[in-house]
Amino acid sequence: MKSILIVTAVEKEREAVRRVFAESEAAVELCGFGPAESAARTMKAALTHKPDVIINAGIAGAFPGRAVIGDVIVGTHSIFADLGAESEAGFLSTDELGFGTSAFSSEAAAQFAELQAHYLPILTVSTAAGTESRVSELMVRYPEAGGEAMEGAGAAHAALICGIPFVEIRAVSNITGPRSLQKWDIEQALKQLSLVLQQWKERVE
Ligand SMILES: O=C(O)c1cccc(C(=O)CC[C@H]2O[C@@H](n3cnc4c(=O)[nH]cnc43)[C@H](O)[C@@H]2O)c1
């Protein structure tokens, strides 16, 4: 079996992964909250464990109509969605500014094909969407994206620099929208995350 590193933002997500992978089967490390900490901690963990593949697993907010609570999204791309510049003509991404890529495509996502999941780009934001206008803006700018989380593209960038295949897997805990109206079901999301990781494990064993 390949050597696997799985990074999660918080302890409860790590526990959901540990319910599937024993210590002998995968290294499971915290990458912390948000893209900066995630990039730094994923890099450190990659240098320590020298894995064959890095997975960022956790929960996410889905865009309305694109997934529902409990669905799992395998990231075809992990995209920095708010790293760039505003302009009169709208948001300018890293690519448009000439500072490198904002979208990390995942060849490793194919390993998760035919699992009970959506295969869609996942956005990485530094500020979680909490208004209708912000959600609309992101949905228009990224018509294919299933939802948003806060660590994937940071971890993906670290993996790319190390030359290690990467994939982001997120279970939907909430639907993005006005913050005071959002309902979260973290337990359901974590249960589904474990289930899909278990299905994947059985296939690669
Ligand atoms: O309080 C808990 O029990 C708990 C258990 C597991 C995870 C959490 C988190 O708060 C994790 C935050 C983490 O989740 C991602 N996330 C989830 N929904 C969204 C969203 O709508 N917009 C952006 N990010 C979201 C994100 O990656 C955070 O790091 C709590």
C-alpha cells in the first residue's frame, strides 16, 4: 500500500479520519485553520512523512443547489478564490495578476472515481461566505465549484512544491448563505467523510 498523509484542519476531522485509518495505515496530521497555516503545516508534514499522496480531508460549505448536507465532494481542483486583487472590472485572480496559479488540478482525484461523491472544484477562502451577495459572487465566478472550505489550496500548493500528488475531500456540513440562517450538521458530515474514506481504502488495499 502507498504511504498516505492526510491533513485536517481540526481535531474532530482528524478523529473522523482515524476511525478509518489506523496509525500503521496513514499519517494523519492537523494542518490548522485557513490557507496559510495549512500550507505551512502540510509542507512540514510532507517533509517528515515523505508520503506518496497527500489528502486534505474535512468539512465544507456547499453552494446552494450544487450539493446538500452530508454529500461528499472530491476536489477536481482546489482553488484560491479570494487571493488576488479587486478592480473596477471585478476580481483579478493570481493567474490574471501574473503571480502563478490559483487553481490546483488534482490527478489523484481519479483514484476516488465511482465513490458516492460529487467530483467538482472546491474553493479555498480566507473568509467564509456569510451573505447572499458573497455566495452569488463566488457562484457566478466559479460556476462549476461545489462549495468552499479554507485549507485545500494551501495544502495543494505545498504538495505541488514537494512534487506529491494531492486531493481534497470534503463532506458538506452546511449550505453557504447568510450566516445567521445557516444550519450546520457537522456530525452527519463527519460520518459521511469516514464512509467515503473507508470505501476508498477498501479499493486501494
Ligand atoms: O465544532 C465542531 O465540532 C467542529 C468539528 C469539525 C470541524 C469544525 C469546524 O469548524 C471546521 C472549520 C473548517 O470547516 C470548513 N468549512 C465548513 N463550512 C465552511 C463554509 O461554509 N465556508 C468555509 N469553510 C467551511 C473550513 O475548512 C474550516 O476550516 C468544527
